[in-house]
Amino acid sequence: MYKNLSITLLFVINGLFTASAASNASVPAAIAKPVEAASHLMPLNEQALKEALFNKLGLEVKRLTPTPMAGLVEVITNQGLFYSSYDGKYLIQGSLYSLGEKVDNLTESGLAVVRVEGMVNFKDDAIVYPAKNEKYVVNVFTDITCGYCRKMHEQMSAYNDNGITIRYLAYPRAGIKDRMGNLTQGFKDLRSVWCHEDPQQALTKAKSGSSVAQRICDKPIQEEFEFGRQIGVSGTPAIILANGMMLPGYKEPDDLLAILESL
């Protein structure tokens, strides 16, 4: 879906450039009509904007938040974070920065809030490796075929000895379904691990390369994957700190501890 959306946006953008070039081909640049930029004067109609983004691009809007930039609204969707004009005629995918006394990444700040709030939905569904003398808790989106995920898991005792509790969430890197509409093996393997009577042991064996006995039960593997996509996860491991900050990629136990202590 995400790839299809990107392709759709590309065609839209190419179409706009082509149309613009054709309409202005015989018009001198000095008298070409400028693009009107008065959308920020319009009031925000949340329902109309949600319907426009869904009808045009299939985006399911979870939350709309006006930004400090006039006429621009932050849009949290099932496909991630975007920015839109109030009328839904313009859509931006990227980071928004505030250039005040210091440079602030407003996009990352917005996603941090969504991460903290959304993680509550999976508080009872993570596979947890607790530290005896717990100082910090991090959530980690993981897959069993990821090399750095395996390396991180091999060092679990070191993380725990540093007072770091690891809570794993499932993120099948191959997605939920393949091009034929069938469930991917990655999804089925993670579901089987989460359905095991001893998920901790099952995950450790799977990450060591052991085959996974297939099991089926009601576990939110797809929901965890989709939530990860929504908050900016694109690979594994992805470490989410208690304040919502995301650390993409593997971190050595002592390096992770240093980052946590610095916060």
C-alpha cells in the first residue's frame, strides 16, 4: 500500500508539472499567473479533509493537528505522517522544522507523542525480557530473520545487566501479505512465536536459527506491524524509548545505556 501511494503521488506530481508546462508554454514568464496561496485563510474542516484524503489517496486519517505554519495541518494516517493544506489540495511527505532560537524537528516531536500513546495498546502483547534491577524500559520492533535483531538478542543478558528491560513488538519485514495475497512466511513465523506457550523461549530459539513450529492464535501481529509503519518504522530493530524517541538500528548495550542516561 505504501509503495502504491508513493507511485500515485509521483504520477500526480508529474502530471502537475506536465500540465503547468503545457499551459504556460506560450505565456511569458513575467505575466504567467502565479499559483494562489490563500488556502491558509480557510478554516479547517476536519471531516471534509479526512474524506478528501481517503477518497483521493485511500489514507485513513487517525488525527489532525494544526501546525505553527499557517495553513498547514499535521496528518497522522494509517500510512504514516503527512502534512496537508486545510483544503486537502496539497500534500507533503517529509520533515517540518521550526527555525527559532534552536532548530526543532516538529515531525519527530509529533511522532513521539503518537508512539507513546499508541504503545499503550500493546502493553499486554509484547514479549518481555525484564531486567532484575530495572532502570529503563524500551520497546523494540523486531523480526527473527534480521541479522542485527539476532545480534541484539544474543546480548540480552548485557542489556538486562545494564538495567534495561526489553519489550519486543512484532515487525515482519516482508509485510503481512505477498503479491498473491497470501500471508508471508515472516508473518506466520512471528505469529507462531507469539502464540507459543513460552514466547520467550520460542523467540530465542527462532532467532538462533531453529525452525518455527506453525501455530495460529489471536495475537495482534498485524496491528503491531501497522502501528510501526504509522510511527516511522521502516526496518528492524527499531528501538522506541519511553519519551517516544526512536533509535533506528542496533545499539550496543553500553551505548544504549549511555543514550538512556543522557535523557
